[in-house]
Amino acid sequence: MAIGFPLLIDLKGNNCTVFGGGKSALRRVKELLRFGAKVTLIAPQICPELSQMSEEGLGRHIPRKYFRGDCSNSQICVAATDDPNLNIAISTECKNKGIPVNVTQPRSYGTFSFPRMVTDDQVVISINGSLPAEQLSRLRDRLQRDLPTILEEISTEDNTF
């Protein structure tokens, strides 16, 4: 996989649509909500965690299959169903409409990926690359652990020349 260009977009209050109701969809929904997106989940059935999130008003679940046109009002879409052909159809609609789409399987049909992230209230660090997934996750975990110390150090440095 080539290293992608890190493009940060403001999702706060913007419509994002996720297709699928399993663990992959759950991970994507959590990330989108973390950045303030208004999430619509379209899937005939969803896992208990997604059901609870919907009941708590964290997103809207439409209990049905995908129909052409479902992507129209979205800033971004995620195709995370267990059917690769359906994911490809969702991807095709998004690409035709110029809507960024993340596809869980087959990944090559997506136009963006979800990076591993290190965050706090002041900074977001995006981690992606061609290293094995386990190494990228360890890097993220280490940076997340050390971030408070790093921020404290740079805030107290004397920046005079």
C-alpha cells in the first residue's frame, strides 16, 4: 500500500453515512462521532453496541439495505458491509458523485482510509503507512502515552532565537 496524503476535514455537524452493522462499521462510527459527525447508519441488522448507540441518540439507524441515492447528502461515506459487491456498488455511487468513501473490503475501492490517530484536546496526529498493522498500532500507542509529556516540554521551551 502506498503512503496516502493526510487530508484533515471538519466533520462537526456534517452528515456521514455508514453502511453495515458489524464490528468494522462500529469502529468507523466511533471515529466519526469522535470528530462531531452526524452519523446515519444504514443496515438491515446491527450489532448490540451500534443498537445501543442509536438508542442513546448518538446516530440514526435506518434498518434496511442500501439503495442507490443513499450517499447523496453525505460529506463522506463508509462501505463496511460483509458483502464486497455491495461495498463496490456504494463506492461506485460515491465516486460518481465526488463523495469520499472508505471501503473495508475490498479496500482498493475506497478513496480514503481511516488512519490510526493520537489525539487530545489540542492536537491530532495521523499515523498511516506501509509498516505492518501491528507496528503502526504500537507506534500509535507509544505516541498516545508520551503525548502529554511532549506537549508539556514544548510549551515550556524558550522559543527565542
